[in-house]
Amino acid sequence: MTRPGGTDPARGTGHVDDVAGPTSVPTATGSADDPLVIRDAATGAAVPDAFQRLWNPHRMAYIDAGREGKGRGHDDDCPFCEAPHKSDEDGLIVARGEHAYVLLNLFPYNNGHLLVCPYRHVPLYDEATPDELREIGELTQTAMRVLRAVSHCDGFNIGMNQGEVAGAGVAGHLHQHIVPRWQSDANFFPIIARTKSMSQLLGETRRLVADGWPSEH
């Protein structure tokens, strides 16, 4: 197929160089003038695509680390083993206990998304010691109270994904998620736009939660 202007598309380049625009090529869904339709560079045909792209090149460091096995079961490169050796600000740490600590999730679902981790590099809940389990539970309760006080949330999602097959991002180190929820946080962005809107920077969230943490902990 010849493009408008008389040039032929380069096959196999993988480069999408036309976004939407008038075309006489029909699509499986109807009109090819749909703004969510892109042109496939290999054929020039308009193809439907319901996704908008939010470019996040900084995430390549996280993706590459996963390919190399970092944080997937090796305590010498585990982010949850490294965080306690950093300052609270650099490690996004909210509170430190004797056997476990609390930090912000680097890729939060909601503002204030916290993780509770034992210091010890252990992958599964049934491998944690009674002292670790006790403190993880106590820190989880305190985190809920602090989040409720500083963010006025209406509820929580709390849980653990254990093992890569269960969706654990860092399968080698046990961590419990605490996600604050609000009545108004279920909006169209994640469903339609495949985008999560974050209204507060991680550093500011860490400061607010840390400042609200009771001193006895």
C-alpha cells in the first residue's frame, strides 16, 4: 500500500509513525478515523488499539533488575535487604522495629501504600519466626491507625503475594501490603486509561506518615 504522498511503508521496522488521521482503510470495528486507531508500519493498515501510552523510561532499571534476578531470591541484591542500610529518606522507610520495618512501596497502587517487611531475608510467611510475625502484625495495626489519622482513608486492602507464581514482585523477601482506600479512589483512570493518578510525591507521603507514627514504636 502506498502512503499519501507517494512513499511506501518500510516493512518490519516496528515503528509507528502515523497516529490516527483520515484514511480510507476500514477497520474491524468500523471507521478508521477513530483517534484510538494507529497505523501499523509494516502494512499501513489501520488497527484498533484501546491503550494510551504513558512513557516511563525510568522503570527500565526495575525491569532490567528483574531480568537479572535481582530481588528475586538473592539476599545480596534484594531491595528489602538494602533499604534498612539507607537513611529513612533514601529508603522510603516510615518506621523501624526490632524484627521488621515499614516502608513505602516504590510503585504504589494508592498514595500511602506501605509494605511491612522482616529484616531477615525469608520468602514465605510460614518461615517467619514468632517474633517476626508478632511485630509484622503490630506494625500493620499501627500503620492502619496512622494512615487513617493522616489521610482520612475509608478502608484498607491488606495482603501478601508469596512466590512469583502468586504475583510477588520481590519473591525472595516476605512483605505485606497495606493499601489505604477511599470511597472516591475507584475512578475511570485505571479502567479506561490504564493510568493511576498519584496526587502526592513519595517523599512527602513518607514524611507525613513518619511524623504521625507513635514514638513508642
